[in-house]
Amino acid sequence: MPPSSSRPVDSLDDDDYPAYTMGRAADMLGTTPAFLRALGDNRLITPLRSEGGHRRYSRYQLRIAARARELVDQGTQIEAACRIVILEDQLTEAQRINEELRADNTGSQTSA
């Protein structure tokens, strides 16, 4: 068996691969397909479509949907929950970029 580093990336290992049908995604989240459609209507997640037009969700999208469900279960309206999750995701990405820039800046200062 080849070492894992030389193995081609398996699409199922990809967080963005649309591996889950709407029904399976709803089951995994303990919710309904209508809830997933509502998240799409509020632009929180946009599922990819299969050749037959069926919605397909990635693991990343399921994590986002699970966070929205937590907020809704706590009494937050779905529109507000979607906005909160979007802002949390943007903050996480901004923090990641900031850390990368700091690391780059530190590296360039030590080599100068």
C-alpha cells in the first residue's frame, strides 16, 4: 500500500465534496429537509445539484447547518441564526488570514 502522502486525495476526504443527499443530511443533523431548504433560502448554505437536480451537501455545509440548528434550538429565529453563522465564519477566516500574515511577517523579520 502506498504511503498516504503519495495517495491521490479521496473525494470523500474532501470537506467540500457534496457527498450527502438532502435526506441523509437532514437525518445526520436530526432535522428536516425543510430546515435545510430554509438555510438555502437564507443564503447560509448553497448545496450543489446532482445531474438529476437533487441537492447535495458537503461535510463543511453540514457543520455550518449544525451550528445554525444549535442557535435555532436555543430560540434564535432562523434568519438571525443564519446571519450569526455567516459572521462567525467570516471572523474565523479573517483570524486565519491574520495569523498567516503574522507568521509571514515574523519570518521575513528574522531573515532580514
